[in-house]
Amino acid sequence: QQQVKQSPQSLIVQKGGIPIINCAYENTAFDYFPWYQQFPGKGPALLIAIRPDVSEKKEGRFTISFNKSAKQFSLHIMDSQPGDSATYFCAASTGNQFYFGTGTSLTVIP
Amino acid sequence: EAQVTQNPRYLITVTGKKLTVTCSQNMNHEYMSWYRQDPGLGLRQIYYSMNVEVTDKGDVPEGYKVSRKEKRNFPLILESPSPNQTSLYFCASSLRDRAVYEQFFGPGTRLTVL
């Protein structure tokens, strides 16, 4: 059973567009929600993370929106660039255990 | 350079032949964890360790063992590998500061079990 459901599976946008990736969870014990970026042949790297007491967090061009009542959170990439083409994973954690979504392959067309 | 290293990076083996994948970090992190990544399934946590001599099961621990005898090392052991353990494996580490759960991932080990 997938603890964190992620969509879409793949996404193609034009340069400058705003791709949005969505995740949903059920376990209310989760208290940390990170997003990871992974390039081919590399390990995932932390992009941005949020805790459930905050509804939005922005770091540079990356924004997490968090809806605690709906148990959903999403990643928005402003002014997307070809260099943002990668696979993105959302995750949810109790602090010790981490559950990842199935990933979204993002392609930004120049 | 702060990093998590894994060895080997690539491994092809046969069913039943015991193997160990090593993981080492030089950041003095308390927390270490192993994940497997499979197409369409994302990353799934195998085992994690809060500190030396403290390990616990993740989501998919069956068929794997770990040990944490030193803070910097967290080897993953497959006592009797099977083809369904063919996967890309990542080790990760992080500090245990309550405010920060940033995990640093290694480069991955691609394992094929024939």
C-alpha cells in the first residue's frame, strides 16, 4: 500500500512554465514533508521541505503548498528552466521512517 | 568533501551468494538509512539506524540485514539474494537535529541478481 500518492507520473512544460506536482497522504502522524530532485545516475537531493504547521514555503523558484485538512501537498516550480528537467519525489516522514511517492519525470522544453 | 560513499557501484551476482554493500559517511551523522529504488515504485526504505547499535526496520526489510558498529558505517547485507532484490540501492545519512531531517544520499549501487 502506497503511503504517499504522487501525480502526475510525467510532465512536459515549456521554459518559463509552472509545473505543479501533487502528493497526498493518509497517516496524520507524518510531520515532515520533503521534496527531492534526482538527476539520471545520481542520488536524490533535498530540494525543499515543509512541516504541517505551515501552509506554504518558498525557496527560490520552488514553492511547497500544504493543505493539512485535505492531507495534500504540492510542489510548484516558478519560471521553469531546462536545467530543472529531472525526476521529483515527494516524501512524508515521522522523523525516523520515510515514505516516498512514485516520482514525477519533469521535462522542460527550451 | 562531505559525502556518503557506497561500494560497489555496480554488482552482478547469482541467487544465494551472500553479498555486502558498504556505506560510509564523513559528516558525523547519527541517522543512516538504506533505500531501494524500483521503476514505478519510487524509493522504499529498507532499514534505518538512529545511532550506533540502534537499527530498525523500514517498509521493506525482508531479505536484508544491517549492522551499525561504528557511527560512520552502515553496511547492507543480503544473506541469500534472490532475483526480486535486483534494484538500485541508496544509502543516506542525516543529523538528528529535530528541526532538520535533511538526508544526504550516496551515489547508488546497482545490483543485479541472476
